[in-house]
Amino acid sequence: MLSFLAMAIAMIGAVPMVWDYAKSVDYGFQASLINHWGAAWVFAGFILYVVTRIMIILIKKSKK
């Protein structure tokens, strides 16, 4: 369940980030994905997902 939350957090940041990038390319502006506010959400979702996967692996190892 927590991994789905992590993916949702990442998508909350990724969708507007890609949308703004596509819009800036259409209008001929310089686009920077790193400086977008969504990059922090994508990073947070990725970290939460990795931590969740590590927790799952450790729990499965401890049950053996």
C-alpha cells in the first residue's frame, strides 16, 4: 500500500512537470525540469518507494 502512495506522490510531481515542459517547448521557451517544483515531489516519491521496497525485502528475510 505504501508503494502505491509513493508512486502517486511521484506522479503528482511528474505530470505537471512534463505538462509545463511540453507547453514551453511548444511556445519556444527554454525548459528546465530540474528547477520545477514537481522535481521535489518526484524525488520524494522515488525515495519513499525505494525505502518501502527495502523494508519489504528485510521483512521477508526476517520471516525465513
